Amino acid sequence: MMITRRFFATSVLAGSAAVIAASATSGLAKSNTPETKAALLGKAAHQVHYKTVDIDGVSAIERASDRFLAHLLYRFFRRFPRLALEDRVHVLPNETESTNSVVVAEPRETRRGLPGDPDDSHSRYIEAAIGGMVIGCLYLPNGNPAPGPKFDYKLRRFERLRSYSAELFELEFPVAPVADFNGMPTDLDVYAPDRWRDDALFRPEVRAAYAELIAMGWTDAIRLLHPEEHVYTFWKYFRNAFARDAGLRIDHFLLSPSLRERLEAGGVDKFARAWEHASDHAPVWIELDDG
């Protein structure tokens, strides 16, 4: 019998703390070596449900369908960003801000921070072995105004992600880098491309950096499933953007070849964006064949 599991990359509320939450596994192990990653993959639990979330509050969390996640996030963000909830929630804070931190709940951690710059206090990346796969949860910076120092930093972060993702790809594990890339890959991912040509989310350098990841062999799960559709994950708060469907696709699932073979379905839960006090992002989800 074929078993299908659903995964989410979502932004339930406003803000930018990336979260992975899972309903199974216990204990925490850290290692960046391929051998330990392989061992953790063999031990990871098989009953898994996780989401990545951008957050700046708790009012809409209780509307989430996953009550475990709702309860966990509500408790956690009462003390955000440094609380470890009974050894189940582990936080990689941005040392200079109260948001833009990265959190992992209950998988087996394998890395914190992108390699390449040990002094980078803004590096929001956390990785875990869970359900027989490796999930890398990241937040890439906005980069505006562009050109400028913030945009240069964004491109350096993209290059560090490309370099490290090449290492992951060569290990031939089931791997998925997910969450907020702050970049639209093509014109199909922007409601009005010509208005965004000079924005840091859509400049040629950013699109080229994303294209390099795809050329490496990673699969953009949503674009594979919806090759000709305008699919958006983000709508600004002003100018009635959501009602006009003036959106952007900046939240992505990238899949290694073995996960691409298991991809069954995927989409965006656009309805969540209509909630009161909701995020400017909407949940992105995929389903994988687990049979």
C-alpha cells in the first residue's frame, strides 16, 4: 500500500523566523560529517509532519490545522527567540534582531548556519535529519536597496548556499532545502515582472543564482508540478495586493533527485493569507510517496 506524507513550507504570520516542527523523534545529535548524517538518517522517525514558518505573533496560530504545531509555536513565541522547550525546540537566533531567527523542533540536528563565513551573525540556516531525509531550512535576506551593501551580502549568501548545496548533492542523500529564498526565479513567478526588474528579489543576479541551483540538479517542486501557472506565495500588505492577486513566488521547495521521484503533489494554501493578522506569506506544501 502506498503511503503519502505531506510537508509544508509556510509563513503563517508576519515576520521572518523560519521553523521546522515535527510530530515525532526525540533527542538531539549534532554533526556536519557525511558519516554521521547517514547514521542519523537511518535512525530518524518515520511518522513526520513539519512546517517552516515566518512569524511575528501568535494570534492566528491557533487557526492552524496542525494543533501540535499551533500549541508548540504559541508556547515558544511567548519567550522568543531563545527558549528551548523541554529540549524539543532549538533556536539559532539572529544576534542583532529579535526576528529572522531560525528554529528546529524535534528532528536530529545536523548543522546550524551556512559554512563559508564563521563571523556571519545573520546566517539563518538550520538543518536536520528527519523521516529518512535531510531538511535544510533557510532564510535568505531581502537585499534591498540594490545595488548596495545589502544586495552584495545577499549574493554572497546565495553563493555560500550554492557551494554547500553542492556538497549535499554529492552525498546522494534525500535532501530538501526549503523556505524563504527571497527570490523569484522567472517572470511566471511575479504578477508584474517589469515593475520588479530592479528589485533585489528579481534582479538578474538573483535569478541567475537560483538558476545555478536548478542546473546543479535540484528540482523546484512547485514549478515542476505547475509548469505554466502563476503560483504565488507572498502578497504585500498594501495596495490591496492580495485581493488583486498581485503576488510573488519567493518560498520554495528544492528536492534532490531521490525526493523528486517521490513527489506526488504540491501547492499553496492561499486561504491562510486571508486570515485576520495573517502573514504576507501563505503555506506552501508538497506530498511525497512514502511507500
